[in-house]
Amino acid sequence: DIQMTQSPSSLSASVGDRVTITCRASQTTSNFLNWYLQKPGKAPKLLIYAASSLQSGVPSRFSGSGSGTDFTLTISSLQPEDSATYYCQQSSSIPRMFGQGTKVEI
Amino acid sequence: QAQLQESGPGLVKPSQTLSLTCTVSGGSIRSDTYYWSWIRQPAGKGLEWIGRIYITGDTNYNPSLKSRVSISIDTSKNQFSLNLSSVTAADTAVYYCARETTNHLLFDSWGQGTLVTVSS
């Protein structure tokens, strides 16, 4: 199994801040890496796929980068509605694996 | 955009079988561009992929659950189902059904999730 490790586990930032979350895979995933946002009591929502492609309808303040084993999700200017838990997920192999999540508080 | 909805018992006794169904609306489950998946999340914890099925009936399961899991598909009802046998309290979680695209291998549509509690 490819293990996914996110850091930090949680962070607190202010509106307008630039926020970066990292995700490291235990083996290369090429660019098969997706990012999701989850709010309490809701299903996850896709933000970024293929490491750096923005899902339709997702605000442009979200961006992704990286390849191989190291990936980054960046929120360029944090907004109040971005308070959530963020998960990375590899789609390079079975079983699909998610990171443990990063909780972002405003 | 297809919509997915989980249904099934919210309470299952230990050692019994957990059975859930996901109904797909707004799109055909017969499409060859999607895998149909189950994912779960214990309270306050992260997401665990359980497995998936393709329209051909081909399945993939998480090795950690493989001996207890079965996923099936019913194209006549536009549904797919999860059976998890010999459940324990550790199987208590919110269970999501989700659609994974075959091109970009992403989960683009999710059900709202259903809480299943394993307790006597």
C-alpha cells in the first residue's frame, strides 16, 4: 500500500493568509494525486486532481503542485469559508489511500 | 451531475453483516467511464477506501477488509451494494458511496453518507 502523510495535522491562520499543506507518499504516485476539502457532517469535495488541475467550479485561490512523492496544496488568500479539513488521496494504485487530514481553522 | 444516496440499517449487531445500497440518479450506472466505490470514516478520523466495482462486475477491495467485503451491482435498479461481514465496533463509521472517474481517477461525486453503528 502507498501510505500518504500530510503535514501539518492542523493549523490556524487569518483571513487573507497564504496557507500551504504538504502531502508525502511512501512511493511515487507520478501525478496521480487528488485533494479534497471536507466540512463537518458533509461528504468530501474535490478541489484538485492530477496534482495540479483545478476542478471545475473551485475558486482559483486553490492550487496544487508536485509530482512523484511530494505534493503541496496552497490557498493563496484564506477565506472564512475555507475552514475545513483537507485530505490528499493517491490514485496511482489499489488500495486508494488518503492522508490523515489537515484541519484548517480561521 | 449524478447524485448518489446511501441507504440501509443504521444499527448492526456485532458478528452480523452490514449491508448498504447506493442508488444513483441523474446518470446511468451502466456507464463505462466510472468505478462505483465505497469509502468509510469513523467519527473524528480519516477516510478509508473499502473497494469498488466496475460495470463489468470486476471488483477491487482494500486488502485490510478483503476477507469480509463484497460489492455488487444491479443495473436494473441503478444501484450498487456493500456487504461487510463479521462486523465489530471498529466498523462503526459513516459510510459513503462515491463515483470514481476512469480517466482522471478522482472521486467526483459522493453520497451524503450514512452512519452505521455496530452495537448489541
